[in-house]
Amino acid sequence: MFEQWLRKLVDVRPQEIRALLWSFAYFFTVLCAYYILRPLRDEMGIIGGTRHLHWLFTATFIAILCAIPLYGWVVARYSREKFIPIVYRFFVINILIFWLLLTLDIERVYVARAFFVWISVFVLFVVSVFWQLMADLFRAEQGKRLFAFIAAGGSAGALLGPSLTLGLVKPLGAINLLIIAAVLLEVAVFCMRRVAAESANKNRNEQDTQRDLQQPLGGGSLAGIFEIFKSPYIAGIALWVFFLSLTGTFLYFQQQNIVAAASENSESRIQIFAGIELAVSILTIIIQLAGTGRLIKRFGVGAAAAILPFVAIIGFAVMAISPILAVVIIFQAVQRTANFAISNPAREIFFTVVDREAKYKAKSVVDTVVFRGGDAVNGWLFKAMQGSGLEISGIAMVTVPIAGLWFIL
């Protein structure tokens, strides 16, 4: 009965069900942990000073540049079943350190800025590592059928995370939510081992799969960067991600400034941010379960990837006319929903057809260096536009034709 119900939601084959469900659970725990922390990150950005956001984005990019060679070194020397737990447990230790510093109230402003930078690095790596594994275990044809449902697991986690934050931030305190996030990351490691063991990739037999798990990828620590320059296909994905960063950064800066002006209470701001995440999660999971897979199957991956820039064109055009809090919140919710529900699963399918080194190395560079590098560049660009006298409406108007180019790409 469960299998019949599941197959009404997703076009899954009987031999794929266990891998599908463990993948769902894996992404659920990862994003639940992140979305418990995300409202705290937004609050830390305000504590650190909204006028310093462009510096924080630059610091994030520098941290990424330092982390990528180290990550490439680990990937080259350890098997998949070893380096993924290493990545997640490294971040668990980081969370516990931040919990201690915030509990003891040591240099709160500087710790807040460090936490903002850290979590911006954290989410890129934990999500990128997840989708690297998915692209490795599933073929392109499987990705078109299954990735939307797997992404819905993350959306379910993103739904529970803000709900926990809303319900527990006052009785437990925001800082103690860090411990819950750390436990969830450890559960994610368990799920990762199960989905690897239940691999749905039928292009290889079980012996080949186990051999891949036990062998490191090899190659250089900077191989992922060179892959982008060698492949126009991967370079095109990288440019798509840069446009994603530009529109997201501009919208985020506008959100932070407007919310900071609208409320002076820390807990109220955290609840506003958590409320946005909750709305995004509800909309995303409904769309993923109801229509993403069918949309991609009918219209193709390119059309699905183009939906997000189309939303950006409309959203920035409306903001140019009416740059108020309600418009920013609605735009943020719709933009993030379109990203997580439709365009992001489509983008992940793009990586199912490249070789394994590109999946684990080039993808990590695109997801981290290109994305956070775009954040840094675009943060300074936003600051320069403000310095030139442009208001929020003017910056939104300038962004519309850029989103048009993104749509064409």
C-alpha cells in the first residue's frame, strides 16, 4: 500500500525505493539543521551591523577560497564513504565551538560576524556534498524522475527547521538551538551511509559500486577549477550560478535593511526571518510533490531552470515600483520557492552527465567559489550603487535586464 501511494507521487521503480527514501531522509536532516540556524544567521548579520554586510560577504568568499583546496585534497585522498562524514563532523565541531562562545557571551559582535561567515560556508558545503552524492548515484534519467521528490525531503526539513525555531527560540533560547542542529548533522551521516549502500544506480553492479566507495578520486586539489575552464558546459552552469548569486544578494541586502528599519527587537526579527522560511518551505514542498517532476519531464530541464530568472524579472520590476516590506517579503518567498522547488533540482540534473571528478570537484567549486565569489562581488556592487545615490527602487530597476540575460542563458 505504501509503495502504491509513493508511486502516485513519484515515478519510482521498485528497486529504487529504498535509495529514494534514504536520500529523502538524508536531505531532510541536512536542511532541517541549516534552517534551524538560518534565522539566527540573519539576526547575527544585524548584530554585526547591516552596514558591514558587504564585508561579511567578502570574508565568506575568502573563507571559501581557503576551504576549496583543502576540500579538494580530502576528496582526492579519501573514498566517498570516508570524506563525506569528515566534512559533516568538521561542521559539528564548529557548531559546538560557536555554542560555547555565544553561551559565554565572548566578544558578541565579532562572534556574530564570524558565525554569519561560517554558516554561509557551511550551507554551501553540506548541500553541495549531498547533491554530489546524488549525481554520482543516480543517472540523468533517474534524476528527472526522482530529484524533485528527493529535494522535497530537504523542503520538509526546511519546513520543520523554522517551525522548531519559532517554537523553541523563547523557551530554550536561540543559542541552544545550535545543539539540535549538531545532532541532526550526525543523523545525516547515518543516512548518507544508508543511501550509499542502497544505491539506485543500475549502470554498475554492486561490486563496481563498492569498489567506487572504497577508492579515492585522485587528481589535484585544484582540479575542479580547471574543469570549469575546460568545459563550456560546466562554465555555462557556473555563469547561471553567478546570476543566481547576483539577484539573491541584491534581494537579501534589501531585505536586511528594510527589516532592520522595521523592528528594533531581536526576537521579533528572528520570528520574521523564521516566518519567511516557513512560508517558503510550505510552498516548496507542495510544488515539489505535486508538479516539479512532471514539469521537468514534459518541458525539459532548461525550461525548469529558466523559471527562477523569470520570477526575478517580475519581482524586481514590482520592487522598482513599490519597494516596501510586504513586497520584499513576498518576493523573497516566491523567489526562494521557485529556486528550491523547480530550478535547483533542474540544475542538479545537469551534473548527472559529467564524469565523477567533475561531480565532486568542479561542482564544489561552482557551488561554493562561484556562488560566494558572486556574493562578494555583488555585495560590493550593491554598496557602490547605494553610494552613487541609487535607492532600492533604482537598484531593482537596474537588476531587471540582468535577470533577462539570466533567463536567456
